[in-house]
Amino acid sequence: MALSALRAELKQYASKQRAHICQRFFKTKKGEYGEGDIFLGLSVPQQRKIAKKYQILPLTDIVKLLRSKIHEERFTALVLMVTKYQKGDSDTKKQIFESYLSNTKWINNWDLVDTSTPQIVGDYLYNFGDIKILDKLAKSNLLWDRRIAMLATLTFIRKNEFKPVIKISKILLNDKHDLINKAVGWMLRELGKKDINLLHTFLDENSTKMPRTALRYAIEKLPHNERNKYLAK
């Protein structure tokens, strides 16, 4: 009953104009990474506001919502997953973590990954799990698994543990997809905020092998002369 009510409430806020904008922004045309995704046209604050009303929704219903064809339903499901994970005990966290990794084919756009992976996958692996899982995800044929692997390292970076971001960045260094190049560069930039010397070491060893997109993201916060040095290599 609550699941039906949630879906109905999301549809109440639908906007054809915003949906059209979202379909372009999230690359839903044939051959693009978000091909075929369906949008209602809600803003992120609207989705989060609605999600707050349904925090008692059981995980089984949240997973049903996650498997929806509608983007906002999947996003709202992930907001609920994060909330339930953060409030849960260790058993609940384990159950949500496992459900998350069992359903990555539906966590299939960058906003869905970025809004949930550090809080669930990153947190669980930092506190309870086997970090080798990230290696497996990074080597997956599924684009979103690879982005999940990269984004999960953000939790470790924030905890001043840098081995995961270095390792996963090296695995994904020559990935062919722009969304992975951006994620690698972004996480390296975050590394630089914590340990600039480690970022310099990584760039000195790898900048000539990196895709330009990843490199530009990684060096974005460096002084102008340092950016030019790496770009000139």
C-alpha cells in the first residue's frame, strides 16, 4: 500500500518540461549511456522530500522500486536505501549492502551511483567488508559497476585511507568510457585535497598514460603552473 502511495505521489509532481530536459541531460537517446530511461520530471529536493515520508518502507518494497523503469523511482529507492542503511544495525547494513550489489543493473546512471555508493558500498567495505570486491567491480563489463568501484573509494579518502583510490584508479586508468574517466579524475582530485604529495606521485607516474578527461579532472585544483606541466607531458 505504501509503495503504491509513494509511486502515486511521485507522479503528482511530474513535469513534462523538466522530464524532457532530464532526458537530454542524462543521455537517453539510442546508443547513449542512459538509453531508454524514463523521467517523470521531478527535482532532487522533491524526491528527497517524498522519500522522507516513506522511511518505514521495507527493503523488499524498496528493491521493487529500484527495479522500476522510471528514473525518479530508482533515485527515490536509493535515497531510502541510504537512510535505512545509516539508521540500521550491522545486520541491516549487511542486508542492504548485499541487496545493493545484487541490483547494480538498475543503478544505471551517474546520479544514482554518486548519491548512494559512498554511503552504502564505501561505508560497508570500510567498516565490515572485503575490499577485494572493488577489484571485481572495477573489472566488470557493466559500466555502472566500474563507476561504483571508483566512487566507493571516496569513503576511504575521507577516512584518510588512500590505498583503495590508488589501486582502483590504476585498474580503471585506461577505461574507454568518459563517465569512468571523469570518476577517476574526480577521486584523484579528492585525494589531492587530503594528500597533495600522493596525488603528485600518482600523476608523475601516470599522467602521460591517462585519458585527458581524467587528467583534467585530477589537476583541476592544482596551481596553474602545475596544471600546465602535466598537460604538456
